Amino acid sequence: MSGSSKPHNPSLNSSSRLLSHDTSSQESHDERVAVIKNKIIESGDHPGISVEEQLALLDAFSHLELGQFLIKHHGLNAYWTHNVIAHQPAHYVNPLEEIIYTQLPSVLATRERFGIFQRLLQELLRPDAIMVSVPCGVMADLLLLDYTRHRDVKLIGIDLDKQALEEAYKLASQQGLENKISLVLADAWTIDLSAQADVITSNGLNVYEQDDDKVTELYRVFYSGLKPGGTLITSFMTPPPTLSQDSPWINTDPKLLALQYVLFSRIIGATWTAFRTHKKTQSQLEQAGFTDIQFINDHMNMYPTVIANKPF
């Protein structure tokens, strides 16, 4: 599974665990749905969505493959993260599935964010570049770039989820890039890239980590992994209006936000709730040593992209 450029592979310690999706649930699907149903009834109406409408949402959501996964795991694995970003269903199981893929604000922001990453990473390609994705998931951020003029790059994917690395290898093979990648099973906080990376790209880990100090420490790990002059491309999720008066969200449909809230908070019990402001993220990156920090917002200001550089 490994290519020719494999970084140090730290052993997994007992505290290493997947933050993105729970893999320990023993309940049956019907048991989980029954618990959520009771929770909805106890919580009552949400502005714009009655209890009856919420229960109808639960029923529709529980008939979707994506819904069944999220109800069980409360977060997305590599496969479903890529699915949400890239999948264009030929037909939809029900109207809710179509709304999720074509209208749900967080999904649209996620897809826009991915497009921004693709543009920035393509621009950063250089001869002999070493590009690192952590956590890599299926590694679409790097594997879907155009390497026509840069066949000599080295691509490193790091993830704590073995299944993610298997999916990444599949995609690399489909793209004809399997000889250019190294895949490493490791906890992001323990990696040692020995300042060899020209670019590190990281999406979707900080949103699962509530501890600000741990996120700053993650940025320090990235900083130490970059060559002088290297670039980090990362992202973060901003707080919604329901949680913060300082929420930067704009251009959003209140009805869709209400639907999203019920799906994420009452039905899924989503674990991607570590929201941060632009100011906090800038401070964390500066504490880690980064300079020339720039933000690129999606059109709803939900899922900003950050470019940060390690000084020469």
C-alpha cells in the first residue's frame, strides 16, 4: 500500500481514537431510532418545525444509507465524507435526500470548501513537491488534482482509520497515482514529518476536537512537518447563530437552517460541533508559529479555508 516516500510511522498508543465517528455502538437501528423519537417528543417543537414534522424527518432520514450511518455513528467516515462532497445521485430515494445533497447549507458549504482547496492545492504544485494530507480520508483533496505537468510529486496520506487508507489506495489506483503515494496509519497529533513537507492539507479534524489547546498543538505538529516556506491549507467551522451572537453566517435560508438544526442536533447527535471564529483560528495558528495567514470564505461564511505559511 505504500509508495516510495514513507515518513516515520509512529505506533498507535492507547489514547489514540477516532474522533470523527463512533465505532462502538451496539444498539440496533430500530433501537436507535426509538431513542431519537423519544428525544424529539421530549424536546418539543423547534421554531419552524413541529414535533410531527421532526418525526417525519426522522422517518425519511432513517430510510437513507447516509441517514442510517449517521444515526449509528454520529459523524462521517472517509467514504461518507467523500460521498457528501462529490456524489451526484442519479435519482433520490426521497425528497429529503435531494434536499440534503442539493440544498442543505452545511453540505453546500462543504462542497464549496472542497473546490477552494482544490484550486489552492493545484496552484501550489511544484516539481518534486511533497504534499501531505492529514487526516487524509479517501485523499480526494490531493488525488483529484491534475498532475499532467507534475508527475514527480510525492503524496503522503495519514489517517487513524485503516478503512480510510484502503479507500485512499483505491482512489489512487483509479487515478493512476498508486506509485506516487505513501499511506500511513497514525494519530495526527503524533506524526513526525521532520520538516519535509512542502504543503500540508488538513480538513475535518479540528471540527471534532473541542479542546482549543489540542487544536493549537495539532497546528504545531503541522508547523514542524513543513519545510521553511511551506504552506498549510486548512479549514474550520464557524458557530451558527443559535450558538453565538457573533456568528458570521450570511446568505442562509431560515427554513433550511431549521431543518439542518433538527437533523444535526436532534436526530444525528452530530459530533462535528467544535466551532471556532476567524479570530480564534488566527490566534491558534499564530501561536503555532505560522505567518501570512489568509482566510477565504465560502459564500455563507460557514466553512472558511485558511492559508498559513511557515517562514523561511
